[in-house]
Amino acid sequence: MPTRKLLTALAGLVLVAGSVSTLGAADLPLNPGVKFRFGVTGGALHEDMNKNAMVGISITADLATWGQSAIFGELGYMTMNGDNKTMEFGAAGTQFPGGLVQASTSADTRRNSLNGFTLRGGFRSPLVWGWNYQAGLTFDSLKYTQEALGQLVGTGPGGINESIAAKPTENKLNVGAFAGLHRPFGESFSFEVNVSTVGYSSVNYMPRVYTGVAAASETKTRRGYMLDIALGMKF
């Protein structure tokens, strides 16, 4: 379940945070902390998820500092859980290579999700009025899952009565980029807003009637974008 996955990731990141905090106590320039991220998605992400929400958590540390500038890294987990999408068939049915699917007796519902770990590395430097600008690269290992349920009934060679009950997945490592603004508040808290690109591989289950050949899952390389805010706290 998504909630269990997020809690498991949180527990793992807390263990990482404890290790990083111990290193920070040894006077290394780490300034370890945690960030809670909330975002809205666009492009292919919004289209595939049928929803535009993202939540995540990350552990962050400064890898090198000079003056008020820093090179930083983040290890995080993010989750995007979509809403149901229902296939629409015309009132008179829809003709596919495998036959005519009747609207009144058929249903095809999909629900997609994208979850996984992300590694960020970036550069931050002062801008104006206490704000910093920041930019860098992301390395995302994201698992795309589709839940497909339904029943297709219609006319065709031998008749059509095909059940849909599939849960294909696809996992891929992709490189993206981000840029944004960061604002510290005292020594312990921060706020930031970022725009980032997110690459992933989608998977789509294709019943036999849709293609005229054996049922299979097709994959596509996809890229969307995301606007997120993050609330940070240093240890």
C-alpha cells in the first residue's frame, strides 16, 4: 500500500539521518536536515496519473560550503498516486482490431501510480533579500504501476468476452534537472520552491481485443514536470 511504502521509506531515511547527524557532530560541513515536499505535476505526469499531487520526504546535507554558498545533496522518497481512469466506448460500441466492444456491457478502469527514490545534487548561492537560488541534477529510480480491471463484451471472431485483471509494473533510472529558490529562517528552518523535470517509463496493459493479438503490456519513455514546495528543518 502507498501509505506503508511511504512509512517504510520514512523509517529508512530516519536511519540515514541519524548517521548523517552523527557525522555532522564531528565538525564536518554537513548541516544535515530533513525536508517535507509537496508538489503539483504537469505534462505527461498529470496525464498518466489523472491527478496532479505529489508528496515526499528527503534527507539533505551540505557536501561543501564556502561563504554563504554550498554544494548540497538530498536522498528522498516521493509518491504520486493517481485517480481512476475509465475507458469510454461510444454509444454504439467501439470497433477495435479484435472486434466491436459494446458500451452497455463493457468496462475498463485503470489506476496508475509512480513511487520511488530520488537523489539530488545541486549548487546554492545568495540572491537578494535573504533568498538563495539553487539548481542541479536529479537521479530518479521510480516504479510505475498500473492496476487494470474490467470486462470487455462484444461481437467479433468467435465472440468477445475478455476479462481484465492485470497489474503490470516498470522501473527505470532517469536523470532530470531542477532549479528554484531557497529561503532560510534562522539557523534551523527553511522554505523553498523548485521546478523539476521527472523522467520515467510508463506501462499500459493492452487486452487482446484492443490489438487483435495476444494480450500484453506496452512501455513508453515519458517525461513530465513538477512544481513543488519544501519545508526544511536542520538537526
